Amino acid sequence: MSHSFRLTKLLPRFLRNDKQNSNRASESKSGPVCKVIFLDETDQLFPFKSSHKGLSLLDKVFSYLNLEEKDYFGLRYLDTSDQTHWLDPFKSLSTQLKLCNTPYTLYFGVKFYPADPCKVREEITRYQFFLQVKRDILQGRLPLTFDEATELFAYAVQSELGDYDPQRYSTGYISEFRFVPNQTEQLEERISACHRRLVGLVPTSAEFKFLDKVKWYDMYGVDLHPVLGEGNQEYFLGLTPTGIVVYKNKTKVGNYFWPRITKVTFKHKIFIIKVKDKNSEEHTYAFELGTKAACKHLWKCCVEHHAFFRLNQVADALSISGKHFRSSSRRSKSGRQSRDTQSESGRSQPDVPRAHSKRYPRRTTSDSRLSSQLSSDGLPYMQNDRSVSMVAAPEYVKGPRHRSLPELHGSPKSTRSAPWEVNTDVGLYTSGRDSPVSMYSDANKFPKKSQGQGSDTESGHRRKYFPKNKGSDNESDVSFSRRIR
């Protein structure tokens, strides 16, 4: 037996019947692999080396998509606590993904929405924005009126199907698509009627018109984070190209512009914003999140948004005084791309590989709404004559009629922190832990709007300040220098 074993060891590997060793060698040769899910619902496996930085994986993804305008996009992943994170280009993959469940899954998406997506240089970049905004609408992050949904998705259908052909598209063909969470037969009929009037519009023009319309909506590109404020009140903090907006009961009650924000910091679960008005008087606002990890995620997103969009608004890069947040300073290298989207490119316009949307069974009844398969997250729907938005989404309401925000079940996380796919038990939209209690709630948080202030707010009372000599975590204390006037 031992003699036979010794002879076997002398044979070349390919002649041995040693599948286990062969598979092990193959595995060590190929290394770890992660799956990236894209906005068109396709996915791709990418091998990586744990010692490499996140930038190496991002470059592979951008190369796969043939994207040159890269700074708007990123990869998001879930850790074992269901907290979401953007992949940091400057940290090692092993450091970041060690907290993930296996197999490693990341989601490609828009990280920074440009104020005008129509001004990006390449059509292939606009196509990714088009896919992202469609997904935002379907998942309730961008509420629409009935008329808005009709016009937008007529362009979307024209982009995918081309001109209306009665020989190919019979009654009910729109019901094979999913555009809004509470899609009705009436909406589908209106979309079909509008689609028939778009004869001759090519996909590029249809997508351009779609984005040119949606960029004016109040909730376009708003990165929403549910938080708790005074008196255990539920708020949403929204990060935008112009600053931070605050929503309460689906109404905008605060608007803090980047040039006026002097400091953002967090202490454990408390997120703190300091804002100066035109008289250089400082106001402090605090909100609570469910966990320190969720709070740090909000703080990091805030600093990165500030660095990215402020660099796009001024010619000279802003200097950030005090203790630097590493990724914000590094974003200064990439933020210039958004400013230079109008500049000439060294390559011609690349071809845009457009994927077909997921199709569903055609409507066979005259029900006023589709079945529950439209949304697998179990969230309730709200239906009225003018709106096609979900109750679960914060909706900007211009009149006195508004509905209260839903209860927050679990630790507040970014509403964009959900997987860009449906029918999953665990994903970026998974609910979290128990709802936190409020702190620092003895005063209203929104000073009265006046000509001297740098933000629009709801209340005539000022929030008491935090002591100026109070310290903060080394990694969480970021001050912004005086802005260029």
C-alpha cells in the first residue's frame, strides 16, 4: 500500500486521481471572488486580492462597464450587522470585506447625483443615471404625481421598445413593466397613450428627456437617512448637491447649505451639525441614530458629499482645517471630474449596451392595482387620485395636506442602503434593530428663518448650543474653513 502510494507521488499531477488537491490548487490560484450586481439587474464575478485596495476592484468594475466618468459611482456592501457601507477606494479589500457575509456581494450604483445629469459628457454615463433613477422611483425613494409618472415612463418605454407598433404591442403590454410601487391599470393606459405619441424618438433622446425632466423634482438625488430629533420626533436628513435638508412629516423644515456648514461630527450615536448664519452666529443641531455604525455612516456620507459638491462649485479646492477626514481630502482628487464634465474627451462616444428590463406576467384582470408581487418588502401602499408614491417614502408636500412618516422599525439607516434587487430576505433595505430613544431634546432644533441666517427652517426658537470646549472623537471631528465668498 505504501509502495503504491510512493509511486503515485512520482506521477505528474494531471495523471493522479487527486481531485481534492487539484481543486484546492485551482482555488488558491484564482483567489477570492466577489459578485457585483449592476443597475440593469445583471451581475458579474470579479476575482480580487485581499491585499489590494478598494480602488483596484472599482477599476475592474468601471472597465467592465466602459465608464470613463467614474467619480459619480461606487460599490455598496452590507456588513454582518446589516449596516451598509460604500467601498473605500483607499482601504484594503480584506479590511472592508472581512465584515461581510460570504459569498461577497456588492451593489453598483450612483453615489453622487449631479445637479444636471444631462451635462455629463458621455451617453454611457447618462444611461447609468437613467437606470438608477428608474430604480429610485420603483423603490419609493423618488415619489411622483400621476402625470409625472405618465410622462417619465412613456420615455422609458420608448427607450426600450422603440416606436409603438400595434402589430407587436397589444392591449396591456405596459403591465409587463414595473415602474412605480403601486402601479395601476389607469396609469398603464396613460403611459401607453403617451408612448404612441413619441414616434421617431431614439433611445438616447428618450433617456435625455427623462433625465431632463426628473432633475427638477424635489427628491431627485436626495440621499435620505432616517434619524430621531427632539421629543423622539422622526426626521429624515437628506444629503444633496447644495447641502443638507431636513424633512419632518414629509415636509421640508430645514435646509442647511454647504457654504454655511462649519462642522459635522458624531459622538457615539449622536450626529451633530454646526451652521453659521450671515452674522457669523453659530447654531448647533443634533440628531440620534440607532447605532454608532449607522451614525458614522451618515457622517462619512455627509463629509464626502460636502467635499465632492463644494469642489464642483468653486474653482479652487476648499481647504479643510483641523482634523482631516481621510476620504474627504482624497475626494479632492476626483471631485474635479464633475467640474470638467463639459471638457473634451480623448475618446469618441462609446456604444451603449442597453439591457432589457425584467418582465412580469401581463395583466389579465381589470383590477385597480397589480398584485402584491410589485413589492416584496411588505411596505404598505398609499393610493389617491394624484399620487403614486409609497407611504414608506418621505414625500415633499407643498400644501397643508400631508401624511405622517411611518414608524421607524430598527436602527435608522440610509434609505438608499437597500439592495438594488428585490425578493431577498437580507439586503441593503433590510430593517434593523430596535428604534432608539431621543437625546438632546429639550429645545427645538430649527432656528427661525431670517435674512441673516444661512438656512431655511421651521421654528422661531434656537436650539441650545453645545459647550464649545467639549471634545469629540478624533476620527469624527471635521471642521470646514471659511468659504470663498
